Amino acid sequence: MSHRFTSQIEVAGPAGERYDEILTPAALAFIAQLDNEFAGRRCELLDERRLRREKLASGEEPLDFRPETRWIRNDDSWHVAPAAPGLEDRRVEITGPTDRKMTVNALNSGAKVWLADFEDATSPTWPNVIGGQLNLYDAIRRNIDFTTESGKRYTIGDNPATIVVRPRGWHLVEKHLRIDGRPVSASLVDFGLYLFHNARQLLARGSGPYFYLPKLENHLEARLWNDVFRFAQQELGIPQGTIRATVLIETITAAFEMDEILYELREHAAGLNAGRWDYIFSIIKNFGDAGADFVLPDRAQVTMTAPFMRAYTELLVQTCHKRGAHAIGGMAAFIPSKDPEANALAFEQVRQDKEREAHDGFDGSWVAHPGLVPVCREVFDEELGGWPNQLGRLREDVSVTAADLLNVASAGGEVTEKGLRSNINIALRYVDSWLRGTGAAAIFNLMEDAATAEIARAQVWQWIRNGTKLDDGTAITPELVRSMLDEELAGIRADLGAEAKLDDAREIFVETALGEKLPNFLTTGAYARYLTDLV
């Protein structure tokens, strides 16, 4: 079914309950305005991404700090805007999709901030996209509840977390909204619908429209977002500087432009986040062909204490605090289980991770489950004392070079059969979940999302590409992976049953992990092929 609301934009997705409250003619006209203004620049920047990746892969362009923006890095006089209401204290942030249960649970979790995620934790089905907007609309108006299967009803408490929305990345499109037959940028859809419906309501409640910006690769992409913000604020008649944005530094190229990204967004910037899972994925994408020095060991062995990861996080803290911006740590993906011994071990690992971040100067960090909120809060309470953040810690002791950021070999470790099988197994299970409409999947006591699935399949591709050997000397070949793939698939099929979409998951894995070239994202092709008709 298709509805044409205006001459500029067409709703190609089916109607659903209350969809008309989100897809109003005025809201759609606003999305069309954003698209008309910024679609061309978005495409140009995506082309530049592709060209630069080719140059980095071929060695034509070495990755280094940009000489033409040295003046931005060396100028100590500029700072970002002061923290907006609700964002002064960010010691615990919880991440998760925007389904109704998570919305209520996250807001009541005790975390200071909820990252309402339309990206890696959301499978972008049409019902998820519009349903998520409806849930946020209701939550902001305190008009949402959730009843469990046992009949217990939950409503939003008196001190809910501040909502920060993560729209989908620049590389994604929303095929259910079309202009002149072409799909609209998914970033502009998620951002525009949320801002249009909720900005004034949020301001009236003493908060504001806040965003996390994913997968930026350079400061020019940050400049595009800043221009989107300025245009949107003008069109909606809200003061310039109302919007605040925290940028995920989750690509290796963005790590070389942290100052520049904050500078471009300085009137709207709220901080940077160490998006560590996608960061590892980005390293593999950009240097997958660069030889053994860039081959990573088993995913479980790539810890945050590896020198190249530590260089990245310490530079992030130093950069943020020099500019008055918050530095937010990475996600703890652990999910509490019924096994007390496993819980004790996992909680201790999470505690150590958060203690490292707090000692390094981070102002807060992420957890993926409400059960982890107390651990993170306790660690940061102890570190912060009576202060809301650590902006006063300038980390002038930190000195990070390009070589430090690129010293991937410093990870050490090895590739094992267990690690290879784990990557295959997790990728299959996650893609199956994603195809069935769930973007945050509990797998082996960890909350997996699109980022970890991307690492899993990219590592397999890199190991094959580089002729990597397992610790027992076995070469990792396409034939070896295919044989393991069939074995892992049989076990998963027995576990998940007939409802699973494992044949499709297998096909996606083969295409994105065993091909000659490494596709940039598994989600882009899979979305076009499998999710656009899922209702």
C-alpha cells in the first residue's frame, strides 16, 4: 500500500496503528526539506569515503593527522558549548533499542542517560523505525507503560534517564520513504522525525533534543551534521545551539580528527564516545589487506589495555577535556545470567574495565543491561566524588602519535579454532536475529549488536585474506571456514528451531566474509534484500 502525502515525499511502507501520528504531512514535509537540502552533500561525502579507503588500502595515502587542520588542533582558545540540561552528569549511560519494554526499562534503570538506538541495536524494519519513534513520543510525554507476561505493569518513574537518540549512520537509507522514487537518508529520517515531534516538548520539560552521531569518518561529515542542525533549528523556530550531539569515535580515520570533529560541531557538541567495537571493525576494513602487522587475534583477546586501543582512548579523553567536552567510555556488553559464578566473574571484569576508564579520566561509560548500572555507577561515584564529571583533568601527560594509533600488532595474542568458530557462530546467530527484527541479541551472556557481528565476519575475511594460521598451525582457508560453517550451522539449527532464518544468515555470511572483497557493511545489502518487505 502506498500513500502520497505531499508532492515531494512518498510513504512506501504499509500503514500501522498510530503511524499517522508520526507520519503527519508536516513531519513528512520537514523530512523532505532536509533531504532536498542535504542529500547531495551526503552522497558526495560517501563517495569521498570510498575513494579514501581505496587510497589507504593501496598505500597511496598514509593515514596521519591532517596538516591542513593543524591550526585547529594547535589553537587552545576554542571550546565546545557548555553542557545542556540533563547532560551535566553522564557517569552511567545505558544503550538499547527503542522497543516499548526497553524504553521503560532504560528510563527507569538508574542510568543518567539512555542512548535510544536506531542504529546498531535496532533491526531497521519499518515497524521498528516508526514504532521506535512512537515509543519515544510517548515516553517524552510520560504516556508509556509496559506489562510483563506475568501481568506486572511498569511505568516511568520520577527520575528517568535523559534521552539521547542515535540515528542511523550516513551510509544507510530508509526505503519506505521516497522522494522522486529514491530512498531518503536514514540519518535524516531518524533525526528529523524525532526532532520535529519532540523538540519543543523536551525544551518545555527542561531538557532538549540530544543525539549520538555514529560512524563518522572525518570532520567534513561532522560539518554536514552541524549544517543539518542549524537548518533544522531555523526551520522549526528553536534557538540555534539547542541541539547537542555526542560523536562516536568508532572509525580509525575519525580518531585522527577528534579535534576537528569537535570544532565543526562546537556550538552543538556534547562530547565524544569510545565506540570500541566498530573501531576495531574499522581497522580491519581499512587495513585488512595491509599484511600481518594489522591482523588481529581472537576478538576476545583484543582488550582495551592493548597499547593501540589505550592510545585511542587516552587521546579521546585528552582531546575532549581540552575542549570542555565529555569523554564517554565504551560499552560493557555482559548480561547477567542465572549462574552466580559466571556472574561474579563477569561483574569483576566489568568493574575492572570501568575502573580503568574512570582512572583514565572518562566522565562516564556505557552498559547494555540495567543489571550493570550499579557497578558502573559505583565505580564512577568513587572516582568523581562530589563532582559531576572530570573535565578538570586535562591529561596533559598523554602524548599519542600516529604510529601509536596504528600499532595494531601491539594487540599480540593468537588466532584459535575456538575464536574462529565463535566468530562464525555469533555472526550466524546475530544475523538470524536481525533478519527476524531484533537488533540487540543476547548470545552467550553478551548483548551482541550489528557492530560485533561486523567484527566477526570481517575478522574471518581478514584471516583468510592474509593466510593466517591457527595456533596449532592450521591455515585458515575458505574450505576450512565452509566446513566449520556447516558444523556450526547444524548446532545452531538444532538450538533455534525451524523459525530461524539460518539459510539467509548463511548466505549473508558467505557473501560478506568469504568473497574476494570485503563489503563495507553486511547490513546495507541485507536490508535491501530482506527487511524492506518485513512488516
